[in-house]
Amino acid sequence: MLNSLSLKYFKCFESLHLPLAPLTMLSGTNASGKSSVLQALVLLHQTMREHEWSTRLMLNGKSIKLGTVLDVVNESQGGKSFEIGLENNEHFFSWKFTGERNELSMAVEKIYLNDKEIFNYNTPNYLQKLLPSYFTIADHDFHVPFSSGGRKDNGVTDIHQPLTTGFTYITAERIGPREVYVLEDRQIAYAVGAMGEYAMSLFYSRRDEPILDELMLETESRNTLFHQVTARMQQFFPNCLLAVEKVQNANAVTLRLKTSNETEFHRPINVGFGLTQVLPIVIAALSAQKEDILLIENPEVHLHPAGQALMGQFLAEVASAGVQVILETHSDHILNGIRRFVKSGKISPEQVALHFFRARSADTAQVVSPQINANGDLDCSPDGFFDQFDKDMNHFAGWD
């Protein structure tokens, strides 16, 4: 699990050290850096997954397209490089990337482990998934093959798995209803896809597999992905039923939805738009394993306020089961759903991190992190932190 993310000269950040928790919620004003935090993680994932032996960070790929070096290096810093650092339960890894301003990728200039340089671009060594295939840990004088996976005898935890096959990124711009959905090989549809484009393929191919016991609903005794996703969707949309069928002689599946006991199954275009927006999130969350990382932008999209609060509780429940959830939201209902789950005692305050982003200013901190207690109360509420309703009510009451 990732404990922190550090950025230097990346996009709007000159320097950022952001604590991460099993459940991390990013909020704030528009264009204040929330999405940039997610994008930094996606860039690492994208390169590790799509270009295993690359010695360059790929700025454009299947998951995300950020343009050129000019688009990602902090303009006020004016250089040609930025740094990304990750801390897991064992160690701190840091990469420095550099490139010419019109390039579409960046060279790995240096790599640090616990502030000790383990690679630079003059080192005669190969990189595999953005780390040297072998390097010496000073404390143990032991060569660690990072490509072998798993926990090593010297206590080093592999950082690759949660950033490759255990990584899911879902953007705010998710695909809408479709007549048919392409059925992909599991090597491609290992996750639901940034726009949810592989959600139905993953759902169909893994429909009979069990989910984490902690996420099973009491209302559904059958522990398969299909039955648990259906039961969870019924929490958001009462009486919801799903039918996923393979198209004969084609690598495709169809989705049919039912939202009432009085009706038949319908094509997705003929049911509420929110169903097809929530379904990829539910599939991604319930198909995840412990220590996987789930990044979601605006999970509240097309949901009624009650559904948004339920989504907050659901994602908190997923985090409490051992899946790391990092979400970006503009919804106070998502926040309140998380607060209610904390108050229920099902997740501890220490397992939740809240970060509020503001435009960079010399007078105020760019990121404020309200602390939550066991009652779901927050120790501070900075200006702009989900306070618009109160401001509007004060205006109507003539108090402002």
C-alpha cells in the first residue's frame, strides 16, 4: 500500500508531499491540482504496464495522454525535468525524469531508493518497469530482482504489482450505454479501463470468480462477481437486475438491464444513465484484491444525492477491505457518506485521508488536510471546502 506521494516541478506543483491512506479523498477548486495527483500515478502505471523495459516515462498511452514535456513540467520552474516519489510500507522510491520540451516521453535521469541513488542514465544497466533489474540494498548488501515479484527475504516489498496488474484508473468521462461491448482477452481487460470500456469484458470473463469475503453482502449468499455486483447495484438502484450474454460468433457481449419487477430487460440506452456510470465502479471495486489500487475521478457523476452518499460509504467499505482507494470528488454527499462510515466504526479515522486543494498562492497553503475523528467530525473547514450550501443559506437569510 502506498503511504505517500511526492511531486516536484510536476504541472502546477513546485513541491508536494501528500500522505496517502487506505481511503484518500481529493477535493478542491477547479484547476487546483487534484487530477494532477492522479495523473502522476497513472504515468508510472502506464509506462510499467505498456512498456516494461522502457528507460523513458511515456506521457501518452492507453490510460492517459498528457501531451509533451512542456505540458507536464511546472512552468514557473522553467526546466526540463520533474520528480515523482512513492513511499510504501517499506521504502521510499523516487524518479527524476527529463526531456526536451516538445518530446512525448521523458528519459529516466535518476532513481533513488531511500535517498540513495541506485540508477542514473549513465549507469550501464537495464530498467524493468522503471526500476533496475538488480541493485544492492545498502542495509543488506543483497541483490534484489525486482522483476521476480512478492516479498523478499530482506523485507523489500515489490512495488510493481499494485502499479501494474493491481491498478485501476477510472476517469470522470466514462463511456455511455452501448448496443454491444467488445470482449477482450484478460491480458488486455485486466481492469475496467480508464473510461470503463473494458468493464463488461472483465465482468463477463470473471463473472463466476469470488470476491473478497469482506465485501460480500448479507442479502446475497452466492460469492461470485456476477451475483455480488448485481446485489450491490440493487443498493444503488432497487430491483436492478443484469443480464450479460455473449454475441454468437463474435468477440462481444450485450448488456441488458432491468429496474422494476414489472418490466422486462431493456437495452442500456433505455434505462437511467446513472446505471452505466456506476456499474464500472462497482465492477472494478468488487473485482479488486487486497493491496490493489483503485483511482476514481468524480464517482458521483449522474447519481442522485442519496446515491452519492451511498457511493461514499461503498468506497469506504472497499478501502476497509484492504483495497487502496484514491478518489477525486466535488460532492459533499460523497464526503458525508465517508464520514458516516467512519462514525459506524467500520473504518478507523487513521485509514482516511482528506485533502483540499486550492490555487497556488503566497498567502495560503496549496493543500489543507482536515482530520476526521471517530464521530466523523472534521477538525477544520477551510474556505471553499464543501461550504457553498451554508454560504447560500446565509445569503438568503441576509447574514452575509
